[in-house]
Amino acid sequence: MTEPVAKVQKLAYVRVGAPDFGDAERFLERFGLQVQYRSAERIYYRGTDPAPPCYVLGEGRGGVEAIAFEAASYEDLETLSRLEGASPVEASGDPAGGYLVRLVDPAGMTVEVVWGQNSGEALNPALPHAFNMDGLRAREGELPRIEQGASRVKRLGHLVLESADPAGLFDWYHKYFGLMISDAVRLPDQSPQMIFARLDRSETYVDHHVIGFQWALDERTRVQHVAFEVSNLDDLMSGHDHLKGGAYKHVWGIGRHLLGGQIFDYWKSPFGLIHEHWTDTDLLNNKHQAQDCQLADMKDYWGPEPTPAFLIARWNFKVVKNLFRLLKARSMAKKA
Ligand SMILES: [Fe+2]
């Protein structure tokens, strides 16, 4: 693979538009994000990790309007700004400050690359406790410390970007930002159903994926879900109960993914975008050998099948046609 223009350091934030601010705010509070700044037009949310806001809520039709990576240096912004179609380096205009360059990917998604934002101080994470499991007796004479209520979200971890051409889109993110393939899931004709891509931080271990490039059943481009790390299983389960109390739509989970390894829990927001809590991801570095997997072999370690509300953002003729192709691929391989 070619040497990328820049190697981004992390997924910085998503800019999300929602038609009803009040509805969106109530959901995000119950989901466990915390308000860091507020203006007349936007609310900036954070997790408990010491970092600039990871979620910018504005008014919109419902969904992610831009995704943002953090650059390793100001010089990387200057290099990216010289690419065709890129904006000049400009002050971000957000309360956390910093500078950014804007690009548009081949599927039409706005991508910001940002550098120099002010980090907030760390906030209290969910309380940890030892486990009397795996033959260990690490918690003798102590009760577990578990708070009920919203999860204490730590950070934005990954998102899944759907399009008609996941392979072409991955190539673009590799070329400009250095994303690497961790695993690919293929249809019987070997076209990708999903490419899980991680950051290239050399020997430093990073999450199994920062972006999942998924083949969209309706062949449209969208961020299908945004995913946030929580501290541990107890915090994930407490958050699950709390979201249930808000009568939000639970769309998949709780389970443990085969690719990525996370314990996951997916919820649909009132503005349509799916939000995930996860804990305990697989970590990979540059020693990892990418694997090609067949869709039919994909069975999570444990947990239920995804619901139709997770798989299908909206119904149309292409969805019916492609869903048939997908189901055929699964059943063919089961017979083989
Ligand atoms: Fe996910």
C-alpha cells in the first residue's frame, strides 16, 4: 500500500444534526454524554476522558454531517490543505479552539482534520471494582461499587460509514489518513460487505476499528452508528437499564462481537442515528495480519441477531434486492 499523506491520531468528534434539539438533548443525557460547552446553535458533548468535545450537536435533518480526525501536527494540516478540494488551514471556530482542514470524501461525507484543540480535565469515570472470577478471589470482604443511572461514557471510539463502495472509500481514507485494514468481511463474489479499519500508530496498540466501511443495503452514504467506550460491563448494563427507562428503541445487543471483540449495546436516537455503548475492545498494532472473512462465517461470540431496525435505515427497492443477495450469501455458505 502507498505511504499516506498523513497518519491521523484518533477520531476526534462527529458533527451531528437533529431536527428537535430538546429530544436530542434528552437522549444524549440519558445515553451518558456530558455537556462541555453550549451556544445558541450548538451543544458540545464530552466523555469522562480528558479530551476536547467528541460530539457536536446542531440543528439538522438527523444524522452525522461531518466526521473529524485529530492530526499529529500542524504541519500535517498544511500538507492536507494542499490536496485538491481541501480547504485552507483555518481556525476551528469551536470553543475548544485549534485549527482544521476540511475535505469531502468520494461518497460526499465532510471530513475535518483538526489539531491544537484544548483538552478538558478528566471527569470521574464509572467506579471500578475487582472481580471474583476466573478462579480469582480479588474482592474479598468488599461490595462491588456500581452506580445506577446513565453510563459514564469515556470517549468516542468508532463509527460505521455506509456507502455503495466501501472498498473505494477505504482506499481514500488509507491514502489521506493512513487507516489500515484490520479485517474484511466478504460476500460470495468477494466484494466487501464490511472493511474494519484502524489507525496506524505503528507499534502502539489501537482499537480494532476506528471506522467500519460497510456496504449500504440502499447504496446510500450515511454514518450508520457512532460508538462510545464505557468503563466496564457493569456501567454498560446500568446504562442499558437507564435507556430502557427512557423508552428508547433498543436495536441490537447485548452481545460480544467476533470481529473487534467488544461487548456491545446499540440504541436508536429519536433522530434516527444509532448510538452504541461498548467495552473491552480488541487492541491491535502493526504486527496484525489482516484477515478476509466470509459473511456466512460471521457469528458473534454471544448475543442475539441484529434487529431489522439496526440493519435497515429506510426501505426501498434496492434494500429489498440487496437484502435478498445478503440472505442468499448466508444460506449458501451454511449449506456448503
Ligand atoms: Fe460498533
